[in-house]
Amino acid sequence: MDYKYSLLGSAVDEYRKRPLLLQVDDTPMNLFAVLEVKRELPRRWSTLRCFRKIRLYSFLFGLAIMFLIMASYTLTGDKKGLLLTPSPYHFSSLVSPGPFAFNLSSVKDYAHIKLVVKYITSKVEFRSSRQPPELKALANTEPHMFSVIPRKFLPGVKNPCWYEEYSGNITSDPYRTNLYALYSRHFRTVCEHLRNTFREHVFHHDGKPYRMRCLPYFYIIGQPKCGTTDLYKRLRLHPDVKFTVFKEPHWWTRKRFGIIRLNQGFHDRYPVEDYLDLFDQAANQIQDKLTANASGSPSQPNIIMGEASASTMWDNSAWMYFYDNTTKGEPPFLIQDFIHALQPDARFIIMLRDPVERLYSDYLYFGIANKSAEDFHEKVSESLQLIEGCLLEYTMRSCVYNTTVNYAMPVRLQVGLYIVFLMDWLTVFNREQILVLRLEDHASNMKYTMHKVCDFLKLGPLTKEIESEITRSPASNTRRPADKNLGPMLPITKEILRAFYTPFNEKLAKVLRNDSFLWENNSKL
């Protein structure tokens, strides 16, 4: 497992005419390389019998060698490990480390990981600009989505809404096929109310029934374990802000591809109509305000809708399964390309924190069992080596978006590479459309950040009553007591992660023109 195998022979196009010979050298094998060999069926039975004998003798010879190795290991009592123990630096999370996992406390392994980080940071480069795809290419990829959502929205309404002709029977249940209802009990309850009021919200024009549809005015797009839940819950308390039925629909990144949970493979793809259903409750409120009041003068609604899937900024994992890989290992389309094509005026809020602390919080929150500072250290080391292996053949940006690497890493190192994702978002949206906040600032001065968010969303100045309502509740989604008892990460782990994230933080601070994003003097949260 620690060796590289290559075909012998001068002419590659003659490989079908020769027996398959393997050459072994001492070069470490790249675990992302795949060798595919095709053979023609043998034409003579004598040749087939010869191959069968060779395979049989080879199998018996292999058994004999294995028996000798095991016997010598047992008889000598050698506890240092088998001769054929695989190197953890090349296969870490693709195979179980088992009893031969390397000792992370040793000076040798620590020195090796420092060299891994040094190699990774030497490969860091930032492209000046990415060429976004053309609208036609996007529409050809998602024709149904582009046929449902119009290019223009209702005038006089702050939130992007439109009237959609309803083709079904207005007496039937419009939510009976919604796939979100299969997994959300709360949404099923909301659907009961929406069914009861559906007919009264159907708008008739020229003998045809129409219903109001809306997309969110703004998105809280990231990052996980950076305070998005707390921001979401506080914004919900504002009378003019409405969210989807639940915080994270994950439609743009997962559900529209049929991903329910990342470890469960693919299911039925959620159509865009199912996503729009999540905003019907707020759409009805906007429609009610548009309806003429008793005096006959319409009321202009100031209601805006939000969506808070913390995967929207960074998760493009599905691209390798649905798009042609013709861009040298990089996704041809990103989530923001589709959002921009449909909502060029949308606004986005990003909450970030020190990526070192974010990763440990992520590990504690999503880890299942046997969590410890030592286990976190091991998983960080394994993940760094996977990134190193990827960089042997691909660019940093390709590795950040590499689904195979991301799924193999036991901790989500890539989520903390904020600048890589932000620069891609800035290729399609203006800087004024994206508000970037720090969790550290939000935790220390909540009133300031909430005023900043309200100004960004053009909600007007906060009254004392609304400000008190929004800021008085305790922080949401904080660390669980059992996880607090595990203590902080090891100092050695923090040092390694600090070295890994530093060049990315430096670029982020430069782009945002704010040195606080260097996280040089960061306090724990």
C-alpha cells in the first residue's frame, strides 16, 4: 500500500497485446490517482489454462509468504508492527488506522505534520478573477428552475415576489407532494394552515387563477458554527423580517440535487416549487397588505424574507455528480451563479469566526463518540495529509472544491478557508451586497452588530422596544456542557492549525480591508 505501481512497456498503445506487468518503486503513491486497465478476452483455451495455473500458483505463493511473516511476528514477539503496515500519511482516512495508527505525541510525527503544513501553504495562490458561466449555460443546466422563476418581480414590493398561474385544482391540496413535508413535522403543521387559507389567497385575472410566489430578499449563507443560528433567531424577532418555516432548507446546495443527508446518498430531487412553498406563509402576509384596505388605498408592504442555510456559501459537493468535469477538477457552475442569474439584487450576510476555533467547535458539535482533544488532533493531521496529497496534482482551489477530498477528511478543514469562497462570490455579486461579520464582535457588542444588520437590510432604525426584544435573549446554539468538559484543543493542534489558516486569513483581511480578520489576538468563545 506504500508503493507506486506503473505499467512496463515503451508503447502505451500496445498494452492490450502484452501481459500486464507491474513495476514497483519507492515513490509514495498518490491516493487520488485511478488506474483503469482494459483487456481483450484471450483467444485460445490453452492460454486461458496457462493463466489459471499462474493465478493459482501466485495465490498459493502469497499464502505461504503471509504465513511466514505472521509466524515470525508471533514467534519473535515483535510489538513494533508488521513489515507490511501501511503508512498513515497516505491512506489515513480511506482505511482504518487500526492498532497501527501513528503516535501523534511523538516528535517525529509532529515534525512531519509541520512539513505537511509548510508544503500546503507553499501552494496557496489566489486567482485575481473567475470567469462566471453564461446565462444560457446555466439555463440549459436547470431549465425547469428558470421556467418557474421570472426575470422581473412585482413593483412596489420590497421582497422579490410575483404572481404565478396556478394550473392545479384549487379545491385540492397544493402541498400534498412537497418533499420537505416528509422530513419536517413542523412544516406539515404549517401546511395544514396553508391549505385552509389557500383558496382565499388565489387571485383571479382574466378568468385564470394565480397565486403569489416569493424568493428571499436576503440569505444568511455561512459559515457553520459561526453564530448563524443566533443571528437568525434574533432577526426573526423583527416585525418586518420573515424566514422559511425552518432555519436551513439547504435547497440550493443539497435538496435540489436529492441530497437529504450527506451520508445517505441521493434521493428524489426537490423541485423549485417545494422550495417556494416554504415562503408561502410570508407571501400570504405580503398579499394581504397589498389588498386594498377599507378606504380603498393599498398598503405598501415592507416585509422581507430571509433564508439561513449555512451551507450556501461553501457547499458545492454535488457538482462532481451532476456537471461535466471539463474544468480541470474545478466546478463549472457554483451555487452563486444560479442565485445571481435569478436574483441579481439579492443581499447576503456572512458570519465568520477564528477558523481554528470554528473547526474545534464543528468537531465537538458533529462528532458522535470518543471525542477528545487527542482525537481531534489526530483527525486534523489526517485531514491535512489528504489536502497535501490532493495538492500533488491539483490547485488549491480545486482541492477546496474536491468532493472526494472533502468527504474523506474526518474534520471539515475546508470550511474555514473563507477567502476562497468569498472571492468566488465576489465574481458575481458586488461587495455592497455582502455583509461580512465576525462572531467575536457579535458576542462582545450585540447591539452594534444588530444595528449594522438592520441598516444593511434597509429595515430602518431600530426602536428601543425592538432593540430590547432582539438583544435581551441569551446566545443560541452554544457549546453543550458535555463538550465543555472536554476542555480546549491541544496547544500543538492550535499551533498547526494557526500556521495552516494564516495565509488565508491574511488574504481575507486584505480583501475586506479589516485586520481583525487576521484573528491574531483572539479570545475563546
